[in-house]
Amino acid sequence: MKPKELMQENTIGWEPLNWMEEEKLSMPKKLVILTAAPGATVAKTQNPYLPITHKEIVKNHVEAYKAGASVFHVHARDEKGHPTGDPQLHKRIILELKEKCPDAIIDCSFAYPFSEDSVKARLEPICKLDLPIELGTMSAGTMNIMGRWVYINREDYLKAAVKYLQERKIRPTITVYNVKQIEEVKKWAIKTGLVKKPYLNLSLGLFGDPARSDVLKTWLKYLPEECDWVAETAGRNWLPTTIEAILSGGHIMRAGMEDGIYMYPHRDDLIKSSAEAVEKVRKIAEELGLEIATPDEARKILGLI
């Protein structure tokens, strides 16, 4: 039989696959983009584009807002460019951000001082200023910081900190660095009734497990049944791991200059601004058919209103 005759015989009775019968997936939540810089791990000598003065920090966040970010994770640096918990400097940054971006969500880092884990030392100095803070980031356990400091976070402090923030209408963002800390959060926060639906910051590539897609997939297996989560990805592999988080159903993404120097894992292109990182994540998400949340939509998604 000739090839042409074979083709005709094999297509007798052919019908197209009825794609209309394929089940359409439900529309995912809009993507909330959080931006952060300068953080506490990168120096200006490593990336000259890193914002460290209060004016640079404000400008960096405002540009990221214009690029699609709706949440600002706020850190501050002192005159020497070192990380600081100075309440007045935080106040200056936060109020300027709210003046320029009134609807943006402020997520304040409550990390300092490392040496003392008490509400009075870490939370009160900034919270008593009555600033428009809606999210408060804290760590979920004790750890070694860059081989230099032991960052203490006892369980009694963690419970007191969560309660303190909740009483002030600030939703705690609980940062975890490994699966053990996720399991511990289930015990001291959820089983005790302190938190019904935690908001977890999955920190990969910093002080715990590396930023890799296989590690992220493992962590996701251990998350509480009810929780919000954001992937905080650090180091060279931040972008692929962040995209993996989106593909894994994450609806809160983090992009900025806080814990990364390079844009790509295989090249030495410096991240020049948080806006650049936000635009990269936003464009990829939009190519996947996702929509980006406005600040007010982000508030609803995060349970802030």
C-alpha cells in the first residue's frame, strides 16, 4: 500500500478531540506582590544599587509600588549602612511611604535586638508610635545568624509577640527556616488556639534550607491545612524558586533586593532596583495568565479587612 493510501485509511472516521469536555481549572486568587529592601544581609559594597539611606529606601519602595507591588516589607539602616531597629528611623520611612503611596500595606520587621527576645525590647519601641503597620514580621525559632550571633526566639516570646501584634490589629507574619519550625508553629500557635489561620513566611536560602524547587515542594507538604504563605527566596536562585512558588499555587510573592544580589542564578547581572525584580516576577506571572492584586485586593486576600 502506498503512503498516500495508508494516510487516507488511517484518517477514516477521524474526529477532533473534544476539548470542551476538558475540565477548566478554577480561577486562582490574584497575585499579591511584596517588595523588600535593604534587609539585613546585603552590603552596598556587594551591590552599589542597594538603597540604605532613608531617602533611597523610600524611593526604592515607591518605584516597586509603581511596578506592581502592594506590600512594603520595611527595614532600616543607620548612618554607617548597618541594619538598625531605630524606631524613629522606621517612623520616618513608614510615614513617607504612606504619604507617597497611601494605599500600600506596611509590613514591619520586628527583629531587633537579636540578644533579647521580649515584647518590650522588640515590639514596643515601634508599635507605641502608633504607625500604620498592618503586618508584622517575626521569626519562628532560635537560630545561628551568619556564624556570629545566636538569634533567640523562645516559645514564650513567640506566643507573647503574636498576641501583642494581634491585639493591635497587626497580622503576624511568622518566618520559618525549616520544616521543624513549621511543625512547631502548628503546636504553639494553632493547637493552642492562638492563631486560626497563620501567615507563614517561608525563608529559603538564608539561614535555613537552600532556595531550591525540591526543598520548597517538601516544605509545602508540611504546611497547616489553613494558612497563607509567601516564599522569601534568597541568593542566586531566588527567581526560579519564586516562580516555582507561583506554579505551586502561591498567591503572595516576594521580589526585591533584600536578600539577593544577582538577578539570575547563572549570570552576574546585579539587581538594580526592587522595581526591576517586581517587574520580572509580574511579567512572568501575567504570562501564566495570573492577575496582580491591587493594595485593597491584597488586604482582602491577606485577611486585613
